[in-house]
Amino acid sequence: MTKEEEEYYDAYFDMFHTTGWKQFIDEINDIINGFRIEDIKDEKHLSLVQGQLQMLTRTANFEDGLRNTYDDLTEDIDAS
């Protein structure tokens, strides 16, 4: 892994340890859990809700995805 790649991941890992990040993810999860199928009015609204949920879910799962990618990269390096 290059120095730049290591700095890239370290910056994110530092951010993930902050209270602000934890608050942000808690709020994102509250929004995700607040969606109710009963509130969907029509197909257009359904498409909008699906897009919103997709983006919110990607944001909520960002930390896990980044950590998994980092772990995969470091395992490949260790295996070499």
C-alpha cells in the first residue's frame, strides 16, 4: 500500500472515531427507520423513497465498507 493510500484510510479512520460521526450515523439510521410504507402515495413517490433509502443506506454502511476494503488490501499485502 502506498503512503498516500495509507493516509487516505487513516484520515477516514480518525473521522470514524469522532462523536460527530457517531451522531451523524445515528441520525441517518433514525431517518432510515422512520420511513413507513403506509406513507407512500404513488409510484413516483415510491421511486423517490427508494432513491432516498438507497443513498441513506450507503452512507450508513460507508464505514463498514471502507474498513472491509482496507482489511482486504492489508490481507493481500500480508499474504504476499
